Amino acid sequence: MIAIATVLFAFPLGFFLRNRLSAYVAYVAIFGYCFTFQLVYLMRSWVGDHSQAFPADPNAWPFGYLIVTAGIYVVGNLLVALGHRVGSKRRNRAVDLDPVK
């Protein structure tokens, strides 16, 4: 779910919002909501004896899940930065309206 939200929202937020900080804050808010929903869904599945996302041992740390979600978060922030860069270049492009020189 967080991967889908990252693909759908990260680049467009950076592209359409002029303020880079507001684009990052909006992405963090969307990511946080989706992360919480996904975590609750996976925890319910884990309690029901499915150990696909988390280890079966409750004392073991789920480092695999941490690495994957952190990687998606980093990629999302990079997409916001890329979207902002592309959007600012497009907004700042000068147009020469005087064709005769």
C-alpha cells in the first residue's frame, strides 16, 4: 500500500506544489497514513498465524520489513525532489515573445 501511494503521489506533489517543504510535508502525511493502515492490516494477519511480513517469533525484530519500508520512504522523498526540480524548471522557463531581432 505504501508503495502504491508513493508511486501515485510523490512525484506529482513535488511537481505541482511550488513550496518544496509543503510537498515533503504532504508526502510524509500521506505516507504516515498509509503506513499506519498497512501496519494494522499486517499485524492482524500476523496475529492470525501468518508470518509473511513479520517473523513468527514475537521476540525477533522484523528488520526485513524495516528495510523495505525505509527504502520506499527514501525513494518517495527522491521522487518528491525530482518532481520539484522538473516542475521548477518548467515554471521558470523563459519564453521569448519577440521573434524578430
